[in-house]
Amino acid sequence: NTSRIGFKGAEDLGNGLKAIWKGEQGVDIADGGGSWATRNAYIGLAGDWGTFLYGRHDTPLKISTGKLDLFADRMADYNTTVGFIDRRVNDAIAYISPNMNGLTLAGAIVPGYDAGFGADGLADGYSVAAMYSNNGLFLSAAYEDVTDWANSPVDIDHWRIGAGYTMNAFSIGFVYEDQDQGGAQADLMQ
């Protein structure tokens, strides 16, 4: 479930600016499978102003509560047990701010989300998040809207909030998500 191989690099462009890249894939050691760049795979620029990425990447909504999933990458992670929807999307154009006194902002648009089914807009999907981390306290809020063109199309939007606290070896976390998929609504909590 968590075997991976990847490569990443950076090239200093001067004046605090650097070009970055990454390619990572999951590897199924038991069955001998895996495809290249099935996980985050992108190119980008990074500097004091933050990080700009283009490629396959986790959405800000997914990033917003990843550290609160105490069983991440295991059979009991919150995607499996609770039914949260975390996306890693192709062709993401994303920006992640620098840490500003504990606050980090992230946003992404996804041109042609589900393009194989007819999507062709600049922002067929988008995701935004705000995360605050300081002295063991973690708070987050995120919103995501995509259109599932494979199913007629169906508009899928959801928002998520999270809170957690870590002290020494003790961690506690809470995540709440509201999903609306074409009028069918679900409230999920971990």
C-alpha cells in the first residue's frame, strides 16, 4: 500500500528562485505492478513568494487534512473507513504560499478536468485551502469543486474543516467534510 519510488530535483536560477521537478509512482511489490508518475509528478518554480506547480498533484483539499489522518497509507485511513474523497489530479496549476506566521494558503485550478469526457475549460475543477500550524495546534479549511463528466455530468463540490493537536507522542485530530454530488449530500466525520 505504501511502496513508492520517485525522483525529484531543483536547479538554482539565482535571486532566490529555483526550478523544481518531481516524478513519483506507487510500486506493487507483491504483484509486480506500477505505472510511472501515478503519484505527484510536476515541474515548477519556488522562491520566497511560495511555490508554483504544474502537473499531476494532490489538490489543496487533500493537502489540507493529510496530516490529520493518523492511519494514512494504511487500510484504516479515512478515505477507506469514512469515505472522504481525496484527489490527485492531472494538469493542475497550483500555488502554495510560504508559511506566514503559521498560515499557509494553497489554490489550484484544473483545466480540462475529466477531459476524456468532454471538459475543456480553464478551470473545470478548482480547490482552495487555508492551513494554520503553530505550537502543536493545526487548523484547516478547504473547498473543492469539480465536474464528473463521466457520469452525465455531475457537479461535485465539498468543503472540509480539520483541527488537531500534537504534544510529545500524543496526537488528536478531527475532520469534518460536507459532500454534495449532484444534489446528493453527505456529511462525513472522522
